[in-house]
Amino acid sequence: MRDGCILCPRACGARRDGGEVGACGAADELFVAHVMLHRWEEPPISGSAGSGAVFFPGCSLRCAYCQNHAISRAVQGTRASASDLADIFLRLQEEGALNINLVTPTHFAPQIRVALDAARSRGLGLPIIWNTSGYESVQALQDDAGYVDAYLTDFKYADAALAGALSQAPDYPQVALAALEEMVCQVGECAFDEVDGAPRLMRGVVVRHLVLPGHVRESCKALEVLWRTFGNAVKLSIMSQYTPQIPVGAPLLDEFPELARAVTPEEYEAVLDCADALGYEDYYWQEGDPAKESFIPDFR
């Protein structure tokens, strides 16, 4: 990164090696925000043992409603070397994690690759999941080829105006689709093995779409774009766990007042109906009332 950082699509050019902070909020020093056995991911990712989630602080998107805003807006947590990170991976494996789940990892990808090499040389054998907002450059994904077994990626928007208003990224739709094409090219369709009688994701692409309150039409458009482009080649996960995070009185709520509430059961059901009508044969969906604080890790 001596010539300026281009790890994410913002290509901000920050000289992070010299301590300059990039659009993601990070300089060159690696930080880890949180480590846990995550039991709230999709069933073949969490299983009963939990996914070995490593949360990295900072993010190249600026989603107004981010449920992980405590760590996405500021780089904080514990400083770590690549060797420290390898130790974390191996400890999670010893604790019975189904996989290593790298959450918002892109801006630390070079250090993560070094850590994975070290951990694998010491016996790490778990599948590696790249858990991302979907706002990825094709080149960065190509650099990670061979290190990643499965992608757990968002497809937040098919509408550029909404992406610009809510995530400061009007180019999100085309960027995320190009990234998805590269992911599918790298790892192919989903493949599973079995742990304790339940399936475990070993390879493939799971695409998450978070339904936003008041935006059923935009969600259906996103699912239609995914279906037209990938069909059943990716595994869809439709999420209803939107939890309001925008402060009361924030100017954005003047334009999008519906974001101050959760998704209604009727809205969520309408999006599931869209998926069915499009032809999705099998997808993940959420039951009950997942829009709870319990679905947000305690980053303290």
C-alpha cells in the first residue's frame, strides 16, 4: 500500500503504511474487535457448536443503519500481529468452531493472508468464510483466491439512489454484482459436509439480503437481479432482523422516517413471496422476532 490503498472499491489512495487512515477508518496496524463462537449465523455456518467469528473494526461502507456501528465507524479493539491472529484461529478450532468466519476483513486482507498461512502450517483445517458487505473490488477478491472457501456476502441494494442515500455508495449495485461473479467463479456452488448430523458449509456463496422497513419494492428488485444473474447458483438468505440504529432526530429520518421502526411481518412475508414467485427453490429465512439486541454482539 505504499502507492496508496486500493483494497476496496473506494480506492481512496490512503498511504496506510505511513499511518494515514483510509476510507475504511483503518491505517496499516491490524486490530481485532471481537472473537466469539457465533451461533446466530445461517444453520450450516453456525451449527450447534458455533462459527469461529473474528470481527474486524472499520468498514468501507457507511450504512446509516449499521447494527455493528460500535466497531464499523472507528478502528478499535485489540492490536494484533499476524502471529496473534493465527493463534486466534487455532484457538477457535480447539474450541470446536465449525469454521473461521472473517467479519468485515477486506481492509486487513494482506495481514489475514499471512495469518492464514501461519495457522495452516500449524494445523488449521477449518473452512474459511469471508463475511462481507459485498462492496468488494474484483482485484482484491482475486488476491484472496486460494485462501477463502466460502463467501457470506450481502447484496444490499439493486437501486443506486437508495445505496447512495443509505450507504454513501451509489455504485454499490454494479460493484457488488461484479464481486459476486468473481466469488462464484472462485468457489462455485455450495457444497456441504456433515458435523454432528447437521450440514456444514464447506464451499460456495451465501448471499444475504436485509429487508428494510418500507422498502419491499426495492428488496424484490434486488432478489430479481440476483435471480436473473445467478439463479440457484448462490444460496439466498433473506433477513428480517433490521434493528433501528439511526438516532432520533437525525436528518436522514426526515427522508426515510420508516427506518425508525422494525420490519413488519407483512413486509417480510411479501419479500418471501417475491422469492417464491421468482423461482428460488430453497433459501434461508428468519422466524419469530429476530430484530432484537441479542442478535447484535456485545462489542464491549
